[in-house]
Amino acid sequence: MNEQSPLAGLHILVVEDAFLVALDLSDQLTDSGCEVIGPAASVKQALEKMDGVALDGAVLDVNLAGERSFPIAEVLASRGIPFLFLTGYDSSTVFPDEFQQAPRLSKPVNANALKNAVAHFRHR
């Protein structure tokens, strides 16, 4: 773990259904000092993984094999846990009104953009 990183010690839920992308995201976050919860590949898995776990934030793929991750975002928002969406969608019409202003990163995800976005979780 990188104890000098601004991400050191953050507990981050990763929700991504593409195995290699999930592995890459998890590795990037772990290498930056985060403790990764997951990855989870579905809404059900994500909700199970976050049950009883203290999270500092979450990285949510919008489309999970045809299922949207918005129910996870609703639970996170109700708990005051920051999150960001990963998306390949250009249009914001995919997002419900309550998540129009939520932070988003486009796929493929730039490693520095991911680290900078997750670093903001600490300051919320």
C-alpha cells in the first residue's frame, strides 16, 4: 500500500461487470493505497458487498450487463457516501434527474482522472 498517496486507507467499492476492467480499476486503486471492496458485477452483488461495510466512496459502472447501477447510487446517496459513475454513454439522458450532477468518468478510464476523482471522496 502506498501510504504517501492521498488515497491511502480509503475503502472504495468497485462495481463493474467486465472482469478485466474491474481487475484494472481494482489494481489502480489498490496501487494508490485504497482498500477495494469488490469488485461487484451486479446490483445484487454490490448491495451484498456494502452491507455492514464502512465505505469512503464507490466507483459505479452505469451499465451492468443491461442492469443500471442507479439503485446502488440511491443507497450510497442515502448514506452520504460519495460515488462516481463510469460510463460509455455520451448522453446525460441515461441518468435520472437526481444523478444528473453526479461525477462521471468516461470509459476507457484514464488512471490519473480516476485517482483525482477518488481523492475528492476524502474531502466530502
